[in-house]
Amino acid sequence: MEQRPTVLLVDDEESVQKLLTYPLEREGYRVVQARDGEEALERYRAESVDLVILDLMLPRLDGLAVCRRLREERSAVPIIMLTARGDEGDKVLGLELGADDYITKPFSIREFMSRVRALLRRAQLPPPPAREEVIEVDGLRIDTARRTVEVRGDAVQLTYLEFELLRTLSSNPGRVFTRKALLDDLWGGAEYRDPRTIDVHVRHLREKIEPDPGEPEFIFTVRGAGYRFRDVR
């Protein structure tokens, strides 16, 4: 029998746990519950988790700290953050700490399940075949087969999404990608997603690979359109 994907649901509100557990289990997922940040880390380390749904406001250890801890442990598990806050800064910070997506409360169950399915589908797919095994541009070396990146000989750690974003752009130098096209490529669809999510990931990627993120040499903004990678021809 095929093993069911396991979802770690982290929220301190009993009503939210019940509301979200039901559609997840109905879809066939196994749900592991945690009600504070410390318990979330304990359950994650004890279980084989395929997806983390993480509330921002948690007792003992908040969602941002949990996200940071998971990424510090080099975990590539997909993370969806839940937030009731209207402050865009919290969402941006969550993405920069390594969250893959976020949903602002209140949200519809349809939207919630759409995002869950998309992230699990993406995580379970093998990496797409690379057009070039190694891409080298002016000190930047991207090994698409090994999923490694070096800048002037120094290894750079990227999240799954950051690497996929860099792979997509660098494999098509000079081509302009709209935010919607990148959302489609990275998440399998742009439905329910804020195009500014791409801007956050691009900014964080630039901070890791560009000598001067304010004056990028590799990833360029095309005003009113989207982003392109440096044309190496």
C-alpha cells in the first residue's frame, strides 16, 4: 500500500486544527498535530513529514523561529505559513527565512487545499531535466544535476525554490519571465498567489549570489514585465 503523505499541522487554536485536519484527512493525507513551536520541532524530528503548515503566532516558539530552525537544519520540507496579520513585513520575513508559501487568515478551504496539493505535487516530482548540466557565468557556477551553486569558488546554500528559480532563469539566458510564468513554473499555478512572492525570492536570491545585490550582474528586473537572467551570448 502506498504510504500517505504526512502533513505537520502547527496551530495553537483547537478550532483551526479541526477545521484544517478534516479536509486534509478527507483528501487522504495523514495529519500530525502540534500546538506550539517547541512541540512542532519535536514532532517534525520524530516523524517523516512531507509538508509543514505553520501558524505565525505560536506559544513558546513562534512560527518564524520554527521556520528558521528547520532551514538551519538543512531541511527542504515545504512550508506553508498561516498568518492573521496584515503586516506585509511578516510575510516577507517568513519567505526570506525559507517558507515556500503563505496564506493570510481568513482563507477558504478551497484555496488552502489548492496550495497544499501544489506544494506536495512539486515536492514529489523529480527535478526537471536540465538543458545544461553545468552553467558558468563570470564566477557563478550552477550544477543543475547536483543542485549546487558556487560564487567565485564558495558554496552557496539555496532553498529548493531559490534553486528552481535560478535554474529556470539561468537555463534561458536573456529570456524575460513574467511573475505569473515563474509562479506557474515553481508552484504549478498562479491561482491564489501574490505575484510579489516572486519579488521576495528574487531579492533573497540576489543577496546570496550577487556581489552587489543593489546592482545585480546576473538577475535583472525588466520593468513592467518580470525578470531575466544575463544574456551570455
